[in-house]
Amino acid sequence: MEIGISTASYFPRLVTEDAMDALAMAGAKVCEVFFASHCEYDTRFAALVKERADRGGVRVNSVHALTNQFEPELFGRGLRSHADAVETFKKVCDAGKVLGAKYYVFHGATRLKPAVKYVFDFDFLAERVRGLCEIAEERGIELTYENVHWAYFSEPSYFAELAPRCPRLGATLDIKQAMQSRIDYAEFLKVMGKRLKTVHLCNYTEAGKLVMPHDKAGVFDFKTLFKRLKDVGFDGACLIEVYSSCYEDTGEIGRSLEFLNEIKESL
């Protein structure tokens, strides 16, 4: 199990390639690359980021795209919008291949109307997801579905229904998103099981305010999380993914990396 940093933690204060330099300076050896715009879904841009990663001695574990730019339409029934979204998905996977990423962290479709009870056509959803898994695998990448409180996968039951229909689908556990769904992350961990490939780390207060992992106001128990991950045989990357509102200085990200590594090494 490794502790690393997502470039999303520096968004929007730093552009992606400069964020790569910053996380290398913070001491990260593994990372997730968050593509922040359509212009970054390009193999030439990925080559630039790969150059920065190699220079800093950082391995790219996974890639992540700005969801609402195209991912919801991967489940759309409009033929043209769906086709365009698939082409964009392919571009992100091509960029991920250049970076040497093993995983694509996926949000998918969103719950635009939270007051509405969503009824899911899991056969249709699974057909689309299997197609995305195939596209990603052609580039040496595994699709991993992330729990997100404002997306379809906001509850463990969604993944429990979808996963058996998609044998090659992986999972990403996000701690802060579980809290925002008001569900114990252990419930997500239970349905993800051996499919779990990546974990996103953040901290939060009793009131639900997001803070840095090392912030003493935070109440999340990282030691228990790491023990649970070891118990289920997880040996992947746990990546710091915080929002810029969580800190005043980007140097705090490096301090959180040190804090989490100390906990991991104490086990």
C-alpha cells in the first residue's frame, strides 16, 4: 500500500503540469493525474506531464477527468451526444496510456435532481459500462467506478447491483464522498471487495467540513482505515485528494503526505 497525491488537490491553483512538479517536491512517489479541461485530453499534453512525472520520480497510478464535461453522456440515449462522449473517453484513455496509468477513476452519470427517486435500468447501464471497460482495457487501463454523493454511485446498493453484470469493473473508494452521502465508508468497502484499486483520502470535522488529513480538527480515523485495507488484502495507492479550500498554502499537502505515511508505517 502506497500513499500519494492527486493533482486535483492543487486545482485550480496550479495547472496540471505544474501540479505534477509540486507533488514531486512534496515527496510523492505515486500520483493520480486529474485532467482539468478538454485541451488536456490529448496525448501531446500527456507526454508533457509524463516528462514532468519522470523528472520528479513519480509514477502515475490513475487518471481522472472533469466529470461533467462528458461522462454523464456516456449513459445518454442521444446517439450523437453519446458518440461524442465515447470519443472523448477514448482520448482520455489514450492520454492515460501515455502516462502509464493503470486505472481510470470514473464518476459516470450524475443525479441532477436529488429530490427525485432514481430508478436504474441496470442492464442498460451495465451494457454501457462493459463497453467502456473494453475501450479502457485496449489501452492497458482498468475502469474503476468511484462512490460520489452527487452521482449514480452514491450508495453501496448501486455498485452491488451493477458489479455482477460487469466482471471487469474495478472500484475507487472516496472517504469524503462517503461522508457526504451520510454512509459509513465501510459499507462501500464491503461491496467493492477485491475490486478496490484506488482510495481517495481527505479529512473532515464533526460538522462535515472538509479539512486536510493532518488537520487536528479532523475526526477521520486513518489508522483504522489502513488496517481495514490491509485486512482485505489491498496493496494499491491511497491518494490525497483535497480541495483548495482545505488549505491556505500548498505546502500543507506535503505535510499531510508525511502524516499519512507515519500512520501507515506504524501499523
